[in-house]
Amino acid sequence: MMVPELRHPGAAIIVPVYDTTGAMFAEHARSAEMAGADVVEWRLDYLVGSHASRSLADAVEAIPEVLATTRLPLMLTLRTAGQGGEADISPGHYGVMLAELLDMLVHAKVEPTRVMLDVEFSNPSATSLARRAQELGFMVVLSQAELAGTPDCDMLEMELEELLEVPGVIAHLAVTARGDEDVQHLLEATRAVRGRYDRPIIAVAMGPEGLRSKREGYRYGSAAAWASIDWGQGLLPGQISVEELLRAFAECAE
């Protein structure tokens, strides 16, 4: 993972931010760092939403300021509706928007070693987008989400290996857990694949039943976990606070 040396035991902590303006994102990125995050993720799909023509230029303009005021690397994610996000756009439009985002980042002289780009593996342009981002110096998180449930261990291992077939990417697999057995399947698959590949893997089980994957995933080889900050709206079921996750990591390390 492209993160500074961790200040805590366990995995890197990624805090998602759903802001629709650069100023709000900059403020929340600094708050995330103070709370103990290691990476701040800007969910750009909340900015774009169903209005695919809305420009990403304002978002990109804010990034240099954020990088100047926080030590944290940034993850930029444009999550489509088909993968559980807010961007109701076609696969073709997604590819165009990510290509435009890369061009904007270069034009804005954003330091690529501080930025990770999420690329959805299900998109037909995923491999070429990942290669282009890497050529420009950006780290790529190649992501796949199983929204309907959790496949069996063999299928999970196969999915992780397919992600890792793309050179140099961080493989990110998210599943929807219906119970602890699903979580255990994901953890076991992560450990098996991590033992065969010297590459970063992020494996997360979503939903209230998946919390154990965030607390214990690093013990099976997962490089990161998502945690949230309550900015006055409360946490949703299945979310874990940064404070609680740090406490869980410390307890596991004892």
C-alpha cells in the first residue's frame, strides 16, 4: 500500500469522504488525518451522481491544496450504480470519465505518488485504464464488489487471482456478508491467495455481518480496512468508527 509508515498495529485505515465540494473535502481530509486515518478516499460518485456531464474539474482543483495540508495519500473513487455507488452512468461513459480525470490530474500537476485511483474491474476498459494510470505514476486499486452475497472460497480465490493478473495493481474485493460463515470464507480466501502472491490485497465484507473482516482482516493478509467518522450524521449499520477500529487493532496486538 502507498501509505506512510503506520502509526498503529493492524491494517491501513481508509476513511471515505462523500463531499460534493473541494472545500468540504479538504476540511474533512484534515479531520480524518487527525482522527488516525492512513488514507482518505474521495467518493467522486457523490459529486457526479446521476448527472454524468457534471465536470470533475472543481474536484481536481482542490486536490493540490489537500495534499499540501495533509500527509495522507488520497484514493479517488468513482463508484457506479452497478457496483453499489451513486454514479448512474454507462460502462462507456465511466471509461471516458476516468480517462478525463487522469488528464485533469496531470494538467493540475497533482503529485501522482500521493494518489491512488480506484478502477472497477467489471468495466471493459479496466485493464487499459489501469495501465494508463500506472504509466502516469498513479497507484491503481482494482476493485470488484459482490453485492448479492458471498461466493464460496474457491470462487473468491479465483476472483482475487483474476484481479492480481493485472500487473502492479492493489486487488480490492468486497462481498456482502449474510453471516459469519461468509466472513470466514472471505478471510480464508484472502489468506490463501496472499500466500501465493506477494501483492497487496484488500478484502472487505460489507454490511453489519461483515464487521469482523474490518477488525481481523489484516491477520489474514488484507492490507487495509474502511472506517468512518461521525460528522454529525451518525454511522450506518455495518460501519465502524476510526476510534473503534484502532481499539480493535490494539486489542488484537496484545
